[in-house]
Amino acid sequence: MRGKVVRGSLSAGVEVKLDPQYTVEDVKVGNFAVIEGKKYRYFSLVADVKIESTNPAVLVDTFEEEEDELAREIIVGDSIFGSISLNPMLMTDKQLTGEVRAVRTIPPHGSPARTATEEDVAHVFGAPDNKVYFSLGTPLEMETPVCVNLPRLVERCTGIFGKAGTGKTFLTRLVLAGITKSQSAVNLIFDAHNEYGWEAAKEEDRGDGIRKETLVKGLKQLFPSKVVIFTLDPESSRRRGAKYDHEIHLSYSQIAPEDILLLQSQLNLNSTATETMHLLSGKMGAEHWFKLLVEMDAGELKDYAEENGFHLGALQALQRKLKRIYDLSFMREKVPFDAVEKIMQYLNEGRHVVIEFGSTQLLGYMLVTNILTKRIHGEYVKRMEKYQATRENKPPHLVITIEEAHRFLSPELSRDTIFATIAREMRKYNVTLLLVDQRTSGIDSEVMSQIGTKISCKLDDETDVNALLTGVQDAKNLRNILYSLDSKQQALIMGHAVPMPVVIKTRNYDIQFYREIGETDYTENDKEFKKMVDDMYGDDIEI
Amino acid sequence: MKEHVGEIIESSTAQFTCEAARLHSAPDYGSLVKVDEKDYSIIGVVFNITTVSADPSRRPAAYGQTEEELRRYQPQIFQLLRTYFDVLVIGYYRNKEYTGYLPPQPARIHSFVYSCSDAQYLEISKNFNYISTILTSSCESKDELAAAVVRSISRFHDNPADYQRQAGKELRRLLMADYERFKTIVRRIIR
């Protein structure tokens, strides 16, 4: 594509008239374009493609008669022309030597615009080195890797969004692998659907319409020495043939009224139940109330209600509901080791922790996630404060990955959950979140605005798109781009970790990726193996 | 020396009128002609070809005979008829360089008018100013004339269609506000 700048403003972007030999079909929304100004080079995103004319009367002429052939040749391309809206995002000096900065001006009238070359993309996004720059994919119709800046990515909260089946999980797996490989942070992953730790199934359609299921490697397989898997459901892990390092159990004494509060909608609790729990916890002791209440029989409950002035019905209802938690398979009277301490120990060693939930229901997932995070958050605050006093033993940067994030961060709940606190202020304490969700509108807007890097696969629902783009600069144009994404393997990345918003074709999560990222050097392995075979059988065996 | 095609009998800066050298032998409508002056050669396009009585007070009358019969039995009447044509000035040569605008002085009366050579056609046609000169002139049916000139010039090009396209672009530039007029002219160019 080539064209010339014909009008524009910094706030609304510039309009480029395509040269006559190009048609609107040569340009696609979300592609990169470069405008050569007189002093600067501008990196831009194609935001819109239009058919325009200098005279509206021309537009309605369809040139169907044979004798209009010459008129058509003259008019189309010049009087009816393709016009594209470009959003200049970054500028740099013409020699590409200076730093890349956000745009503060626009190119002059008549400046030539063109499709960005591979070199341009590499200049803007950096070359992948798996330490700072990690490639997540390539721009559409290009082969140059687009990199995110991992230290910047983990510095603030990150969100990976997209409706079901658009490749969220794969993107998340890529990002997690990147963080693990680069060691820019340690991961704590609440893996609700057992997708990150050990291998997971991947649905593939190779263009022949037949869906194939293949298994892809999990983090533990890629980084055996760096990743530790905890499971809440050893049965399920064994059934799936997944390896795990430890089982997690929670003891009744660890459950506080606030933890139950989070499950309000799952347990169908009313507001008096909250007060009742707080009262009970006050009377019976914070460590004992849960077990004592649930284990009371009908008579005891009645006596207790009478003695302490509780409403019996309310107490019975509460007991009935809490029984669901009591019955969760990982709940124990006593636990063999304190899970949080163990997790903290690993994290401190720079190891990454995946917590698998097996077939645990949402209720259990939310409860465990909340309780563990709350404790780990507490530990982190303590350690960071200690570090600030002594300047030694700085805890490693921690990224907590949660799925179904809207369950924890909905506007009604976000005041009470630990996650909203982390999203808002934990950057100071070296903890950030990686939210994975399909319903951005379900997340409190205050939390949403704190997310530094947003990676979004296709979103259809308008409220979700609106929520995603809240507070994002140039939301109108990004919206067009977002709607135009394919439902597979395409994502829009914007925010802190990339210099400008970019649409990528997600890189493949395959053998080549394993080779590049994984701890095990497969090529090296192959060589060793070949050498061994050679030694045994001589050189003439081909393997 | 080539034979002249006419002689100027009325002249102004923008156009002049000629009497054709022979009856019924005016140059074609829309063709290019030139007048050699002392310092420059004026170039124009032919339009408004008329054949009338040499004496304005005497009108030719109908005889009810074919031209062949007339020539045999009434040869004198052809002596009384004259063919005239008008020329719209579109530019001039000075020091062998063509410029697409009006010369500083009109052509002198009684100057001879010659047809342009093939090479001159090609040279003049590179300058598209003639289109706007024609469209803004006061001559009759100027749209028709513009199309005729493009047609006659394009014949001298190796690729007439390409030249017509280029001329069409100039037309489009001039007539974008009047799209129907543009289309009418363009339709006449390709015939």
C-alpha cells in the first residue's frame, strides 16, 4: 500500500489517499503503516478503510454501460479513491537512531505513507531475546516477531480477555512460559481447569474440517526444575496421568467469615448471614467457629441459639449452607503442612507454583484461591516491609494468575476481596495479577483501569468491549480493530508492555516453541542420541 | 513548402477566421493548424466550417440538380461560393518550443494557414492546456469540439487509448463539479 497524507489531526488521526494503483482491498484494519514525514517517521495503525470521492455524484455511478468503460478507467482510482484512516502512535527520527516516542505531532500534508516493513516492526517492538523481549506472535500478514517487554508486563497487572474458544488459554500459556523462561517474575497460578501445569488438550483444525485433539506440554514439562505443581484433587490428577508435587488441604480453622462472603452468590447467602458469621466468630473464636457451627447437631444448635439470642432459623440455614464447604474434598480437621508456607518457600527460591484444582467445583476454586492469596499477600507485605527496613532478601516479583477473574473482581465483591486490593496497590509490594477472563464487563471498572497491559482475543458483546476499552486512549478505532479479529489465533495487545497497540497472529505452541523456550535442549538431545546410535551401529544408520 | 489550407480574413487574440484555399477543402473539424508569424507560429484548432455565398447580399438558391449536373450546366455558381472556417488559438511556438497559452499578438490578417505536421501534433498534444482553453471559450458546441480534438490528436499516438485516458483525466480535473458534462464528453472521445 502507498498513499499520501491529505488531512488529519493529532486527536483524530490522519487520512491517507491511496495511490490510484491500490484499492481498499490492499489495506486491512489493524495493519501497520509508516508515514515518512519531513523530520520524523511515524508508526501508525490502520484504523479505518473508506471509499471516498471528490464528488458525491460520482459515487452513485456504477459505470455499467459499455461506453462508460473509459469514464470508469479515468474516475476509479482518482476521483473515487481508497482512503484510509491512520492513527500515528509512535514517532522516531528519520535515521531510526533515536528512541521511539509517543506522537506529539502529525506528518505534514502530502507525506508518503506505506505499509510497514519487517524492519520497521522489529525497530518498534524489539528483537526477541527471551529475557526482556518475548515474542507472542507476528503481525497479520508479516513474519516479524512482535515482542512484549516482560519486565514491563509484570510490573503492572495484566489482563488476557476473549470469549470462550478464542485462544485465551494459549495466550496465557505463552505469557506464562515467557515469564518463566525470562525469570522476570515468579508465577503463582490458580489453574482452575488444569491447563497450565501438566499437559492439556488442544483442538486443532488443519483446514480439512476434521478436528483433531493433540496434547500440548504444560509448564512443568517445559521447565521441570522450575515449576512445582500442587493439587487439590489428587484423584483427578492421577486419572489424567498428570504429575504433581504436593497435595493441598485446608483446615477448618483457616476459614474466616470474609472468605465465605466472597461465596455469597454461590451459597445464596443473605446479608444477615454475614453478621451472624461475624458474631459467631467473635463468640467462638476465629479459628473454631466454622467447625463448631457445622458440627453441631439439631439439639445443640437449638440450645446455642436460645442461649446466645440467635434466630434459630437463620442459624440452621447458615449451617446448611456452610456444610457445602465443610464437605469439600480438600477440607481437613488438621493439615500435614501449611500450604502457604510451602508455597512461599518455593516462590522465594524463584520456583513457579501451579495449583491444580482437578475436578473441584467453582465454589472450591474461589474459596481456595481467596484464602491462599490472602495469606500470601500478608506474607508479601511483611517481607517487603522487612526488605524496606533492611534492604536485603527482597522477595521476587510475584505474578498471580487467576481465571474466571470476574468472579473475584465484580463490582459488588471487589471491595471485599483480596484481589481488588492487589490490583489497586500491590505493585508497591511486588505483587501483580494476571487476570484471565471472558467477561470484562463483570470486572469492576476501578480494577479494570489499573490493568497495565491488556491482551484481548475476539470479544463480541458490546458491554464487554466497552469495559475493555474503558480509559484506553483512542478507544473508537481500537473498537473497530477488536471487532475485526478472527476468532482463532488473533489478539490485540495494548498498554504498558508494548509501545503501541498491535494485532498479532499468536505464535504456535508447538515443537519449535518447546525447543526455543523449554529447559530441555531437544536438538542437543537429538545429537546425543545420534552419537550414541553412531557409536553402536556405525555411521550409516539414518535416524 | 507545403500548400496552405487557408488565409486569415479576420483575426483576434483568441481566434481567427479563414477562407479555405479551395471550396469545400477546409481542414477537418477539430484538427490542428498553424500560422507562421515573424517570431512565432500560432497554433489553433479548427471549428465552425461554413460554405456560403461570397457576396453576403446574394443567397444561393436551390436548383433541384445534383452537384455533377450543376458543375456541367451551371459552373459559374461555384465561383460565387466560399468555404470559411474558424480557428481557436490554443498556443504558439517560440524558438521551436511549444507553449500552451495565447500568443502576445494575434495572427496577422492575410497570413496563410497550414496544417500541422505529425511531429507537431505529438508535441502539442503533450500539453493538455488546450482542453481548458476549449471548454472556457465562447465558441459553439465546445464540448463537441473538445472531444473532436482529443480524437484527432489521439490518432497520431501509438497508443490512442492511453492518450484518451490521459486527456480524460484532465477533463475530470476541470469538470469534477459537473459530472454529467464530463461523462458526455468522455463518451464522445472513444467513438
